[in-house]
Amino acid sequence: MSETPRGSRLAKRRSQRQPPTPEFVIDRSLGRYQVPQAVRGRGATAYTLFDLYGEHEQEMPDVEWLSDAGQNGYPILTADKNIRRTAEELAEVERCAVVMFALPNSNMSGSEQVARFMTNWNRILQACRKPGPRIYSVHANRIVQVYP
């Protein structure tokens, strides 16, 4: 059965309206493998700090990679909820209009971290459409904006 011209125009409009999937920066607090692989499995680009900075990732100050992510428009996934509590780091989030999604508990296993982000994947993508600066806490079945 062939598609009608009207149907093909509608499909074309829908595809044109789909915003591009953002490219994410994955903080070292989430590791190099499980969360980045899950994000890539959803068709998104995921950069770990190791991908971006190589062996220097461990000594890279948070303000530097926060700045780089913000200036490139890359949302951040992290388990470091203290970024919003550190004046210098929060100032960088503000200055570079960072959009960040932070787990409220840094003591989760890799599979628990993946589950949190993937359960909320569509919510995360929707939140990425809004300009920063914004920080969200990623809970079991919802995300909550905690900054500003």
C-alpha cells in the first residue's frame, strides 16, 4: 500500500519538528562505561571526561569542564550533586548557561544510575530544549528542577 501525498507531507513535517538529540557530557562521577553506553544506546552522543581530556581527566578542575560543556551547549549528566553547592562551580554553571542532570545519591551502582537516567530519558530530552542555566535532580520516576 503506497503512502498518500498528504501522509508523506505530514511525516516530513513531523521529522522537521523533531529537535536534534543533544550531545551529553558525562561527569567522571558516573564512570566511563555503563551510563555513556546507555546514552549512546538511545541514539545520543555521549562524551566522558576521558573522551574529552584523556588521562588528564582526573586532575581537570570541575570549573574547566563545566565551562567547556556550557560553551558547547552540551547538557551534563552527573552524580556530583555538590556542584550546585560550590560557589565557584555554580558561578560557572550560571555564566555558561549549563543544563545539568544530577543524581541525588552518589552511592548508586552503575545499573541503578543507568536505570534513573533511562527511566527519565524523555523528560531529560524535553528539559534540554529549555535554555540554561538549570540544574535538575533525577529521581526514580521524575526530574525536579533545583536551580535556579
